[in-house]
Amino acid sequence: MLDGAGGRDETNMKDKAIAFDFDGTLVHSGYDKGVHIMYSVYVACAATGFRCFLHPGDPGLDVERLLRGLLQYPGAPRFQQLAALLNSVIHDRAVAVEVPAGLGVEPEIAAEYEGVRRAYDTAYTELNDAAATKYWKAYPTALETIPRLATDFDLYIASGVPQDLLEADLVRHGYDRRHFRDIWGANRQGGADKAELLRRIKARGYRDVLFVGDANRDLEYAQIAGVKFFRYEIPEDFPRLAALLRTGFPDRAEPWTWTEADTDFFRSKTRRLVDALLTGHPLSPGEATDAIHA
């Protein structure tokens, strides 16, 4: 029986559970979202009083600060990412804060924070929708593997995507919600990060819990929650995971680093969008996603 969040009730639970991140793990979204996050923060600042912290004469400086913020918070809930990247733009200190006052700005600027959140949320959602329509697809190996895993394990989704958008994306990309005991995303206030969601799963009393994700931050969330971790990198990792599960849950505890190619992608693609904005000819969401994939 499905509950109100799209999962099953607590009867007939299996003894082990596997939780999956969504973007980059079940859906091939590449590194697009990193560019979307950086550019949407810039757009939100430019549209509000936070523009005073930008450097239109030296956009490269802002892009580098946005990049440093992004690299500290990949896979985090979107409003945690916003707070961290704003802090990075303002103070070159990538730390997420709970309340606007934590940004250490003048009260009249802090008062515009809700406007920044709205502008960021709109820009980010529009970019994601454009990319999902044209470029993002569910991994075929994931679509094939999930039903098989659901026969032996309780499956969950633990994502940083806001709950309402996660529910819609699940349908958009062809996943059958009946294979998942629960589908959990972040809330619109910026809370419910993946560590909290994993703790919620672990508290149900499973003998073992595994989290499957694609970002270093996902590994950190698993460690915070005290669950095992499997890193997803390439489509062949899903059948590889299924094979490993025959002998027990794997556990990857070593962090990894961004490559120079990764950071150059985030930097160059965001700079392309920022430059268009500064010339007075901002790209539409569709044009922006085409530019990212060019």
C-alpha cells in the first residue's frame, strides 16, 4: 500500500535497504547542474540588491568564487547550495548558513534574501527543465536493474532535489514508484539533506543500509549517517553493483577529487552564460542548455 509520499507502508519490510541519489545516479544529467547552480546564483544576485557583491568588470572573479562554493557543496539541497555560493561570492568563504543574517551583510541587503531565493529557484528550475526535456535521460542500466534489486531489498530514493520536483522527475524519466518503499527529497526551506534522509532509513531497523551516489558529498552523507556507500560513475556500475550484492553490501570509504577537466567545464560554461547576460543578451533556458552541450 502506498503512503502519502509515494512509498509503501511499514509492513513486509526486508532486512536490508538500498538508497539511491537521483540526479547523476539514476538520471544522466552530467555536470549540467553544476553550471545551472553557478549561473542561477549569479542571475539571482544580479536581479536583486546582492548585485553589489558582483564584479561586472571582472566576471572571472565571480565565476571563480562561485566555482569554489560549488565544489564544496555538490549534491546538497538546492538552498544549502545557494547559501554556500552566496557566502563564497560575498566573502570568498563557501559555508552554508541557516539564516540570512549569517551572511554578514547589511540588514537592508539581508532583507532581500527571499527575493534572491525566488530568483535562484526560478532560474535553476527553468534550466533543469530545459535540460531534462532535451538532454537528460534515465540510465537504461538503472531502469533494468532497479526492478531486480527490488525483489531482494527495500529501495529508497534520497535526493537533494525538492520533493515536489523529485516526484515529477521520477515520472518524467520512467521510473516505477512501486519499486521504492519511499521517495524522499529536500524541503523548500533548504533542510532534509541526504544524511538526514539516510538516518531516517537506518532508524527503521535494517540490518544493513547502502547509499548509491555519484558525488563526494554523497560519500560524506553516508559516513555521517553511518551507512555504506557505493560510488556510481558509469552505466556499467549498475550491473556491477548487482553482482557485488550477491556476496554483501560493498563500501567505498575513500574520497576522490575533481579533475581539472571537471573544473574547466564548470568555469568555461558558466562564464559563457554570464558573458551573454552582461552584454544584455541573456540566453533563454533552452539556449543556455544548448550552449552547455555545445
